[in-house]
Amino acid sequence: MSHLFYQTSQRRPVLDQARGVYMWDVDGKRYLDGSSGAMVCNIGHSNEHVLYAMRRQMEKSTFGYRLHFETEASEELAAKTAALCPEGMNKVFFVSGGSEAVESAIKLARQHALAVGQANRWKIISRSPSYHGCTLGALAITGYAPLTEHFAPMMREMPKIPAPRAYLDGLDPDDPATGAHYAAMLEAEIIAQGPDTVLAFVVEPVGGASTGALVPPVGYMEAVQDICRRYGVLLILDEVMTGAGRTGRFLALEHWGLSPDIVVLSKGFAAGYVPLGAIVARDDLVRAVMEGGGFLHGFTYAGNPLACAAGAAVIDEIARLGLVRNAEVMGAALRTRLDSLMTRHPIIGDVRGKGLLLAFEFMADRDSKAPLPARLNAHQRLVDITYELGLIVYSRRTRDGVAGDHIMVCPPLIVTEQHLDEITDTLDAALT
Ligand code: PMP
């Protein structure tokens, strides 16, 4: 009998080892990690350079409380991270995961408002569907009812605008008018809420698990940045899933040349080697908070030297192995293969994504975009079959079926064409 409990009572194989893109269970069965866990293990499993850096750090110290000690590892990781962010974004605060990072971004934004005499700014606009984490603050800005509704009124729901799902609304994502149309929803919401009460807009630059790799329409990201600036609303990019090379740029914001106020990182940032997350903020924003009395926030394990040493080694490996470029090249190759699966399997209604953040969505009918009936549980059935066949993919279904069933196909950024063939052949067999 197991003493553990999880989200569901469904049992999974027991993990034994993982190397590169493969994982083995205790019975010796091999799986290709087609989703990098939950889009985490970007540099692959058991990377020797990262393990070496961790071992070296472990032998020196594994913990130093952040209010007692600075550490070389955290200074090094902060410098490496800042160097990869837009000009002026050079203040880094470490945490132990994505939800903690989102909480930290919200609290930093709020403390900034207080520091600059804008105490009435507290509302945070986000999108629906969206996912920003499972802590109560992050849930309040998450637009995903199946996860949030059970906890009301413990948390105060924040205003949401629709995510720009052009493919469901019959709009052309390559037409700038489409981007402008969805961005206008942000401006309308800011005005409806009262512009001087709105603190921030939080957005996943490419949608993650809640939307299934939703790429914004042309012009959308630039337009929301302009709107935020015009109304004095902080722009917070949740790059927990998109960061660390996943979309074919180190940060997804590079696709649009954005310059936000705060960027949120986790997942691929330490690539599954340790729990680690970070926020990176504009220098002047942090300075104002510090002059206003400091950042009243922090977690016990945050910035511990072991996590930071692993994080720094992961950044080095991303550069050494050319993984950002590989994500772009292999992403395009995988996209072509998924498109061809779509031509053979009418159940696939849409293929989308950027770099190696890719997904396909099941539909009952491609033209009307009607989702499959929830009772079919198609996404779970596909996952069960691919498991049998030795491939792990990540699936989601919103309860109301609005986003339908989707499968994220997001292997580690170290994949080769041969791995892509294995993924596609297995998916083809499972779909058949
Ligand atoms: N933001 C985004 C965009 C995410 O995808 C996730 C995790 N799926 C989180 C935040 C929360 O991260 P964590 O699970 O590490 O708390």
C-alpha cells in the first residue's frame, strides 16, 4: 500500500532512471519523454555537467539562509539570468517554483505601487483560459474554472479577458486586425475596472497547458505592451513554461522585442534538476521598492546555493549545446510532422505552437471547431495508449470542453530528427 496521495487516484509506473530524452521504470520499460515532464526537463535528464556542478556545490554547502548569507552561486546565477533579459531588467529574486515566482511578481508589483504612491492600484488583469500556478494568489489570476472554483471565496477572483483564440473565433491570426481586436479587450477591461485601480496585466506570451500552446495573433503582444504603458499598468510576462529556450528563443518575449516590467521563470530554468524559479524585474522598479522600505517577501528555501548552482549550470548547458537554436529547428521539423498527422487523422482539429512548445487539439468537427464530447475522455485515452507504446505526452481537457482536448508534444530541447520520428510514429500508431 502506498502512503502517498496525488491529484488523482490513477497509478503510474514507478520511475527508476532517466537519461537524455528517455526514462525507464522499475520493470525496465523505456519511455521517450515527449513532454519533458510538464515542459520542465529542457536540457534532458541526467546531464553530466549539471550533475557535476551540483556535486561540487553539495560538497561545499547545500543551504545558507538568504538573510544570513549571500552565496557565490546565487550571485552567479543572477548575473547569468540578467544577461539574458532585456536591457534594464537586471534585478533577480529567486524562489523554488513557478507558483512562488508568480506570487512574488504580484507582491513586487503591489509593493511598487505603494512605494510610488499608487495604493489604489491593486487589480491584476489576466486571461481566460490561463494557468499561473496553484497557490491561492496565483489561482486568483488563473483563468481555469475547474481548478479555481472550489476555492472561492477563499481567494478573490481577479478580472480576466479572453485569451486570443483566433482559431476558435474564426479569425485569421496572421491579420494584424486580429491582434488589435484581442488587445482592445485589454484596454476595454482597464477602462471598465477604472484605470487607476489596475496594477498589472499578467500573460503567458505563448499559452501553456490551459490553452495548448496558443500563439498570439500578429501584433497582439506589442499592442498589449503599448496599452499597459499608456495606462501605467505593469506588464508581467509569465515565462514559466516558455522561458529557457522552449519556444526557440531564450525568452519568448524576444519574438516580439518586448520589454516588460517583470518576467517570471521556472520549469526549464533549472530543467528539473532542482526546484527553482525566479522573477526578473526592471532595475528602477526594484530600486523604488527598496527605497520604499524593501521587499517584504521571501521563502525559506529561496536562492539556496544548490538550486542556484544547478540553475547556472543549466544556463551554461543551454548555450554550450546550442539548445535555443535546436528548439527552433527541431520545433519546425516536429511541427511539419504533426501537421502531417493532422492530414491523416481527422480527429486532430488544430496544430499549433512555437519552437518546441507544440500541441494538437482534438475536435469532433474541424470546420465548426466543435469539441469532442467530454465523456469520450479522448485526451486521457490517447495518453494511456502512448504510455503502453513507450511515449509520454501531456494532455489536458477543460471541464466545459471549451478548449477541447489537447495534447502537448514538447520533448527536451536536445531532441534529434530520430527522436522526432519515434514520437511521430508512436503518436500515429496511438491515434490509429
Ligand atoms: N505559470 C505557468 C505558465 C505554468 O505553466 C506553471 C506550471 N504549469 C506555473 C506558472 C506554476 O508553476 P509550478 O507548478 O512550478 O508552481
